[in-house]
Amino acid sequence: MSCPAPLKPPLPLRERAGVRGSCFNSPSKRGGNNGFTLIEVAVVMLVIVIILGIVGVNLEPDRDAVVRDEAQRLALLLHTAQQESILQGKVLAVVIERQSYSFLVLNDNGEFKPISGDDVLYPRPLPSEVAITSVEIEGAPETETPRLILLPTGELPAFSVTFSRGNTRWNVKGELTGEITAQIASAPGKA
């Protein structure tokens, strides 16, 4: 009869898992440094800066958009007032001042009175940084507050209203045909 083979002591856990001589216990395999290199840190920082820049640009509102929005709002409200004038058969007017504009209706006594109880055609103040810097209404005297008259026929005098904020300018223009548009004004000295 033969003797049984002597029992071997159990292998350490890492050797049983097939990990022999790994970098877990040998710092000399990575040069003694387990941290990040300067290039790796710089690349991560660059990626973070780019992402924050993109997010910042998308979150910051367009500073000149407020002028565009106010000009487009006036154009839409003038178009609405023009349609109301046609549908109701009444003469409407728009009083335009430097920091606001309001809508009036011609009453039976021949006087213009503010429109009351309307959810759309109510007095509109402008944001503090936006101003109406120019109003030209064909046939209107320049000595009084500009008043744009909207007739029930849909006709209106040619006009131009300029909204400004710094160097940004938008014009709201009306034609004799009744067309009303809002467009960016060309810079001074440019065609």
C-alpha cells in the first residue's frame, strides 16, 4: 500500500483567483505612483470648462432679445387692434410714449378714451432698459404725443416706431396697405 500524498497548505486567496504578482502588492510595477498625471488632470479640467461654457451660454438670455421681443409685441398688438377696429367698426388709436404705449377707442362723444376691460389691448410699460427713441407717423403733428389712428377700413397711416437698447434697434413699420412688420434696424452708417 502506498502512502497518501502529503497535504499542501491552502493557497492565499489572490493566488486561487489567478492573481499572481499583480500590482496590488507591487508598487514597483507602476513606478511607485498610484495618482493621476498632470496631463490627465488638465484634460479633465478642460472638459469641465467646455461643458460649463456651453451650459452658461445656453442659460444666459440674449441681452438684445428684449428689444426684439418688445418690437414684435407691439407689431402683434397693432395687428390685433387693427382687426378689432375692423370687426367692431370703431376707430382705435395708440398713444406712443418713450417708456410705454396704450390703446384708446373713439367714443360716441368724439373723444378718445382708454380701452377698458380688454385682456389684450391694455397699457403696456416697457422694461427699464428699453426705450422708444423715434416715432414717425405720416400726417401727425410733431408737437403732441404721437397717436397712431386705426380706422375700421383697415387702413392706417405709414408709420415707424424705433425701439432701442444700447446699440440694438428694432423698427415697427406700418404701410398704407395695413401691413405691419417688426425688423431689426440697420446700424448707423450702413445700408
